[in-house]
Amino acid sequence: MPGTKIFLNSNWAAPIIVGATGIYELDLDGTTGLINELRVDATSMDIIDRTKTGYIIIDIVYETEED
């Protein structure tokens, strides 16, 4: 849902805010970036819960290297 605040890795001072399209993509390909924690802001969850057509989908795709 647009306006949803998401926090990565306990970075409480700099939330990701989903834009008008309702889609946010984070591409860590080619980096050493890791996501250890993902939280959705409590107020954002309340708004989603109270909105008849409100929803949130978190889709994670990852690859591992095999020896």
C-alpha cells in the first residue's frame, strides 16, 4: 500500500516509504548487502488493517552459491 513504512536492519531513522505505485524493489545483486531484519511500521499496519482493500505483500527472492 502506498505510504507504508518499512524498516531494514533496525535502521529506525531512515525508513523505506513505499511510493504511489505501491511497489518498492530493492536490488542487492552484486553487493554484499544483507537483510537481517525487516519490520513494518505499526501505524502503517493499522492503516492497512483498517483499509478494506489494504494489503501488504513481501516477496523475497535469493540465490545461494553451491560448492
